[in-house]
Amino acid sequence: MKISARNSLKGTVKKVVPGTVNTEITLEVAPGVELVSIITKSSAEKLGLAEGKEAYAVIKSSDVIVAVD
């Protein structure tokens, strides 16, 4: 995976809260350290995000983007 953002943190999906339009994703990037991101429901489904799956928090300016490889 190649991206332009300089900050990415690998973690494990700890919690997925789907909504009507958006889904809240909680990633544990270190023991006791969590990041929360709100992404579209369709993006969460396309990425196959589920509890226990590894994913990346990609930080660009003030946005946190979720990625998988």
C-alpha cells in the first residue's frame, strides 16, 4: 500500500458501530490506546471491517482515514 499521508498507525478493529449512513470504527493501536473514526457505511462494508481485523488509521491534516491491505 502506498499513500501520500505521512502518518499511519496499524491497529486492530476493536468496535464497529454501523449507522444508517456512517459507521463508527474504533481501532486499538497500542494496549489501551484507541482511535475512533467515522467513515461511510459503504466504505466500512467494502473494507470488510469487523472486530479483530487489522487495519490502519491514516492521518492527513485533521482527517483520520481507515485503510486495510
